[in-house]
Amino acid sequence: MIGGTRGGLNRARIIEALSESPMNAHQLSQMLELDYSTIRHHIEVMEKNGLVVSLGSGYGMAYLLSEAMQENYGVFEEIWDKIGNKSKNDESEDDLDEGE
């Protein structure tokens, strides 16, 4: 879902954001600077897989981490450190390449 899949980095970013507070898709879209439809797609995938749950209905529906995700957040952090750091390292190498 996270480390070995296409879209895993965006799902990890969504999980990290929702660990701070529940948000609706629009708020996540603005915070993460991702298209609303991209957020909705990832939320649906994560909801089907039991990572997030929804509260309310309609446009303002809020999402939060499921109880299972909260209980296993430490495992997520280990994965996020690996894939998040990889992305940061790739960006740093790109910056170095541009400066040469």
C-alpha cells in the first residue's frame, strides 16, 4: 500500500497529514498540493484497505486514521522514514546535479 506501490508516497503523505487531525478531501488537497481527484482516489483505496475511515457525509466528509492504522502507526513511520528519506535524498542529488 505504501512502500512498494505506485502512489505509495502520496498515500504516506495523506496518512501523515491525517495523523495530525481529521481533514476532508479539499483540505488534504490544499495542504498536500495535490489535485482533489487524486486525493479522492487515494482515500478510496485506503478506506477499502482499512487504513482510514470517514465521518459525516457529502463534500465536508472528514477522514481520519482507522483504529488499526493508529495502532500500527510505528510500523508506518518506519516505512515512511525509508521512502520519505529516499525521496528527499533524490531531490538533494538533483539539486547537486543542477549546481555542477
